[in-house]
Amino acid sequence: MTATETQKKKRSETSAPKLRIKVRAYENKVLDASVKQIIDTAIRYDADISGPTPLPTSTKKYTVNRSTFVHKDAREQFEMRVHKRLIDILNPTPKVVEALTNLSLPSGVSVDVRMM
């Protein structure tokens, strides 16, 4: 590939706007339900969708002493898992953006929206 072809390819990739939505939740069932709701809303307005792409689950582990004063060897371990999904909406129209902002998702689901 020549230099001009790569520049044209980069321009064509960057010229098309894209909405990148990252959805995070502690429970995967609630996460999948909210992702389905987002996708159904985007499909209703004829948007091009790629995803949902599952991202790696991050795990935070906490170790705590069971007893406050004695038995220092007795410990409990707790972990929190954060499940993540990625959705790309290609060439979003204002109607799609408005519908996604008015969407009500269950509590415990955090949504990050970026325009790229």
C-alpha cells in the first residue's frame, strides 16, 4: 500500500462519526437486558450497529480479618466483578442520539457515551 492510499483510508475512517457506548454493571443479567434495550432503540431508528462486544470482566478482591482483636490468621475474602460491554453506532442521526439520551436504564448500570 502506498502512502496516499493509507492517508485516504485514515481520512475515510475518521470522517464518519461514531458513537461509542461503554456499559458497565455488577450483574451480567441486568447488563445484558440494558444492552438489549439500547440496541432495540438504535435499530428502531435505523442505525448501523456493531456489537455488543464483551470486554474483560474486572475483578476487585478485598481481604478482611474476621476478628477484630484475636485470630489474625482467620480472614475472609470478598470480590466485586464489573462486567462491561461495548457498542458502536455508526453514523448516528440526531433522532438516535435523542432517543438514547431519553432511555431509562435500571439502577446499577453505568453508561459512558463518546463521539468519535
